[in-house]
Amino acid sequence: MADQLWRRTPESFAALRTLPASLRSELERSFRLDTLVETTVRPADEGLTHKALHLLDDGRSIESVLMRYPARGSVCARATVCISSQAGCAVGCPFCATGELGFWRDLTTAEIVDQVRSWASFLRPTGERVTNIVFMGMGEPLLNTERVLAAAAALSDPRRFGLGARHITISTSGVVPGIERLTEQGTRYTLAVSLHAARPALRDLLVPLNHRWPAHAVVAAAAAYGRATGRRVTYEYVMISGINDTADDAAETARLLGGQLAHVNLIPMNPVAHTPWLPSPSDRIEAFAAILRAAGLPTTVRRNRGIEIGAACGQLAAERAEQPAPAAVARRRELIVERTSAALGRGMAQGGS
Ligand code: SAH
Ligand code: SF4
């Protein structure tokens, strides 16, 4: 049965037709299949991008995004799901809408996994599958490390969701002990590090965690991860006009990352309401990329997807910052998530672990 639950992501126990009817109704009465109370989906990019707002049990909302890339030549079609690891975020990067919202709570393993299961159900009618998962929604995954690792283990387990580990990307703003934990575990996930600046004072401003774990320590921890797993580390660099996009910034970045098994991804900043900052113009981004490439660092520029539906980190939730009071949630699910976990097998819907 666990196999059917993972592979077919049914919407209810009643849909598990291979089970006797009496067992189905008993399961329906006693257990819950989904920790997300309500999911609202909005399309953009002519249906290539969809953004979901998920309502949680306690009235908080989180978001996830589906980005579909059609097949091109010999490149197969992909469906990447961007998921949240926390409701809000405590790190407080000033260019990030989630950072502006503040921190509410860690998500449970089941709440993380259920975002992916909900997109798997969404894709089922067209025969498509989720091919990649990125922890780039709300929250800092490595400040919720154990639950994120339990979710990633379930999603990469061939007997459960069954996605290859390298198709799962964990993005961190630089939590050194969390990166060390990934290294110690040794699973070959893709690690993305949000760098955004190489100069210490600028990175202190853009990624306040830099006060605690400075960029050189983060790069050293990521390099150790790369050596242990053989995986190239991705460095994310949000390009903010006039803030971190000069030739000097590029040269400092090249010096910091020189000799690493790394790939740099330049991301034009998505404008957010609470800052006057704007994305760097494309010629400046290209000039920045050229300096990195000349230093031997493979560098790509990411096209922003879903901007018109506010698919930048945290923006949809920010629109609904006035979260409904817990009492206003229509029907609180009553049954305890752990019971589901015990009945359905490892990690399936473990609530507050
Ligand atoms: N907390 C983790 C993962 C979630 S943020 C992290 O910071 O890595 C995912 C990515 O979105 C990060 O690289 C982050 O810097 C980027 N991001 C946040 N706000 C953005 C914005 N306004 N425009 C472009 N990228 C943004
Ligand atoms: Fe948190 Fe990442 Fe946003 Fe920074 S960029 S506030 S770490 S979610």
C-alpha cells in the first residue's frame, strides 16, 4: 500500500481500489493523507509556471512553485518543484520577501514532502512526473536540517518517491554546521550556496548569517562536501543593481571561488516591495559573468520564471501576510500525524518529528 501512496499520490484512501472497502473507510475515518489543509494554484508563463499557496493546520501559509521546461532537441522535458522548508525565515536577507516576513516555524517532514506530492497529483492527468526538487522556497533548509534530510531521504528512496539524489537541490545561505551534516551523511544531493557577495562587509549586509559563518568558512565547508560526494557545488549570486554587481565584486568572487569544483548561477534580483533595489541590467550581468568565466568558473545566468505571479522567494505569502487566525481555518484536521506514520510506513507523514 505504501508503494501506491507514494507512486500514485491518491487524493483519498477511497481511491485505493485494491484495498477492501471496509479497510478504505476505516483508514478514511482514522487517518489523514495530507498535511496541507488547502492549496490554491495560480498559473503564469502560459502554463509553464504554477505557484501554490498551501494553508497549514495552524493557519500559516507556505508556498511552492512548479516550473515546467518542455523537451528541446535531445534534452528531455523537466518539471522542477521549488519547495519551502520553513514558514517564514529568520535569516533576514534584505532583498528577500520571505526574510521580510520573519520566522514563524519549522515545517514538519510531512509538510515538506506533501508539497511535492501535491504537484505530483497536479501533473498526473498529463502523464508528467516531477523530475527535480529544489529547496528554494520559503525558509533556510539547513536551520531545519533533520526534517529536511528526512524529507529528502523519503523523496530519494527508490521504495518511496524515488527521485535520484542529484535531482534534489538543497540551497543554503551558508549554515556551516548544516553543510557539515550533509557531508557527514554523504548522500549526493546537489548543494547550492547563496553567496551574493564576496566582500565581508557587503555579505554581512546581504546575508546577515555572514556575521556568524563568514563566506570563506562557508566555501571551505562546501568544498569539503564537494570532495566527499564528487558533486559540483552551485553558488547562487543575486544581481542587485549598483549594490553587488561591479567588476571588483566579480574579481573578489573569482578570488574566493578560484580552484573550487563550483558553478556560479547569476540571478537578476526579483524586485520586492520593501526595498528600492532593482535587478542589474543585462549588460552588467554579462560583464560580471565574463570575469568569472575568464577565471575558470563555469557561470550561467538564470532567467526568472513566474515573475508576474510573484514567484520570487516568499512573494505570494507576503501578499497574504495577514494570515488567517488559527481559529478561522475551516476544519482543523483532528487526527495525529504520527498515527499515519506508524500505519503507512517510514517517514510518510511524520508530523512533528
Ligand atoms: N534560504 C535558502 C533557500 C531559500 S531562498 C537560501 O537563501 O539559499 C532561494 C534562493 O532565492 C536564494 O539563492 C535566494 O538568495 C534567492 N532569492 C531570494 N530573494 C530573491 C529575490 N528577490 N530575487 C532573486 N532571488 C532571490
Ligand atoms: Fe531566508 Fe533564503 Fe530569504 Fe535569506 S534568501 S531570508 S536565507 S529564505
